[in-house]
Amino acid sequence: MHSSKDIPGELMPGLWLSCFPEREDARDVLVSRSGARLAELPSGARIGTTSLRRSVQLKAVRPDLTIVPIRGNVDTRLKKCADGVVDAIVLARAGLVRLGLADRATEVLDVKVSLPAVGQGALAVEQRAGDERVARLLARVTHAETALAVAAERGVMVAVEGDCQTPVAAYAVRSGGELYLRGLLAEPDGSRLRRAERRAAWPASEAEAQALGRDLGAELKGNRGA
């Protein structure tokens, strides 16, 4: 079992992602030492994150902030913020919720400010490809809507050939009878930030969802010179 956002776009041969339990809130949150929201932080405030995806988006809305690399588990990062090593940190809300620490968030960031990582908030179960007995067992706990949303997001990552050093984001949700997919890509140095989105009829299969994501990812990659 993995956090979906930690799974590379291309799986090892013979493996398959066959089960996605219902997704937790995929959004990012800001935790600030003073209780200030992102818009209220003073110029020069130090924001702790090691995520290029988050850094690029934060600088897009608050270029006056100072991004500081910060490592460690959630408790370690929260302590560093409380101790004044940084003025604020950005974390995945899902992680705080699962640790019973949701009340530590100062602000839940709108996806227009910080688009989530591919698969953020979703768990995934990886199994041997072709093992139908295991697949049938896992089918009882999979959440179809989550599976399709994550498939679309992973399609974006595959298309841009993203890895942990790529500032890429994608977030898919069901909107009425449609799948609404938003994506973002920048260069590794944070330059040339571009965004794209797609709306399509709710897909009937993960293959259809991933195809939509690949189409959006191809647009983002093709706009490199924009």
C-alpha cells in the first residue's frame, strides 16, 4: 500500500495499481506560527517546504516570501515551525487528518493557489498483474470515483515524464456528469509556469481517464516555450 502521490508514473513490469480507497481531502494547508493566513504573512516571511510544486505556486502568488527547505516527518516539521525555524510550513491536509492533527492547519489553501500533487490524499494498493483472486478481493474496498480521478492525474504525470524533481500538479474531481481535470507544469528551476484544464464526460474506465490526463499533459509539455 502506498500514498498515490509517491508512485512513479511508470510502474515496474508485472505490477498493477488495482485498488484505491476513498480519497481524503487532497488540498494543501498552511500552518503558520503566528496564526496568519498566506495573504497576511509579512514580506520576507520564511515558508518551509521541500516541494518544487509548492514552491513554484507559492512564489506565483507571493513572490516576496522566502522559501526555505525543510525536512522531516509531519511532527518534526510542525515543531520546526513552532520553534521559529520557519514562519510557516505547507503540508498535505490528508496527512494531518490521518494523524488527528487537522486542527493544526491555519488555512486550507484553495486549489487555485496550490494545485495538489498527482494522487495527493489517495492511497493505492499495488499487486501482481494478472492475479485475479487478489483483484477480486481488493475490488470490494476500491472507490471507483477516486480510481478514475487518480488515473486522470497520473496520465498528466506520464505525459510530462514527471518525477520527484518536476514541478507538476494535477487534480481531478467529479463535477456533475463530467470529470474536471486541472494541471500545472513548470521548469525544474521554477520558470515558465503554465496551466491547463479539461472537462469531459465522466469516463467509463481508468484507461479513458488516463487518456484525458495524457492529453492535458501533452498540452502542458508542448507549451514549454510559451
